[in-house]
Amino acid sequence: MKKPRNKIQASGNRRQQLLRVCARLFREKGFDGTTVRDISAAAGMHSGSPFYHFPNKQEMLVAVMEEGLAEGLRRSEAVLAGRLPPAEKFRRLMRSHLGTILEEGNDFIPVLLYDWRSLTPANRRRVIALKDRYDALWQGMLDELARAGLIAGDPQLARLFVLGAVNWSAQWYRPGGRMSLDEIAAQAARLLLK
């Protein structure tokens, strides 16, 4: 017999489901183009129910961005913890980042990329703290590649170009297209490494 979930677990699961709905709608319609009524309807809730989980729509936006960055950090840290040669570690980090942006249900980071300006200044500072941690992981990887002689030029500039190019894939990538995410990650690593 299945053990019944307690109210806190059910509430946490409902909040997570609501975050996914917010992320999908913010990605499809933009933050300004999405109403709380849209979110409620898509989540199968009464129109005021999202406010049980979030005080306002701005907090929903921040939570979506923080969720995406937290997931990206978890995935990246797992890759970087492995004892791999730098080139293979980079390929896996690239694949991890592509998955964080492009795998089904991962609408969180694209919302960060496109609705950044919708954040209040205070919320922008909250998100920047997580984003800085994510950028630091990538910077460490690019510094390691530079020390190994696998990239030319300035590692900081390389990080900016790499993340800018990979993040843009949210505009052109289509599931079931010519290349899988694994193939794109491998090709990107070949293009960028010496």
C-alpha cells in the first residue's frame, strides 16, 4: 500500500509543477505577456492559487531563474568533479549546459536569457549571485584548457564567447533536427579546442 504524502510534500511538488508551468509560459509568451490567470489555467488552479506559493509574479520569475541556475550548477559541478582529461571534461560540460537549456522541460535558463530585464534591481542582484557561481565554474574550465594549451587567447573572453554562442542555441535548436545534443556538444568542442 502506498504511503500517503504529507501536506508539505504535496505543497512542494505543487510548487515545483507551478515553476515548470511558469517557465514554459514565460519562455513562450515572455514575462510581460504572461498573466497570472494564464499560469493558473495552465497549472489547473484557481486564479488566486499561485499566490499560495509565491507572493507575486515577479517572485515567480526570480524562482524560475534561480531554479535554472541551480540545476545548471548541480549538473556542471557533477561534470567537473570527475577525473577526466580537460578536453573531455569540456565536452561534457558543454553537453551539460546544452541540456540545461534545450532538453524537454528545461525552459528555466532561456527565461533567464530573455527576461533578464524584467527583474527588479533587488531581484537582479539575487540572480547575479547564482549566475556568478555558474560563470566561475566555466571560467575554471576555460582556465584549465588554457593551461593545457587547448585554447588560444584570453580565457575570460573565451568564456564570454562560448557561453554566448551556446546560449544562442535556444533560438535555433529543434529537437529531432539534424544533430542530437550529444553531437552538437562534440562538434562545438572540436570547433573551440586546438
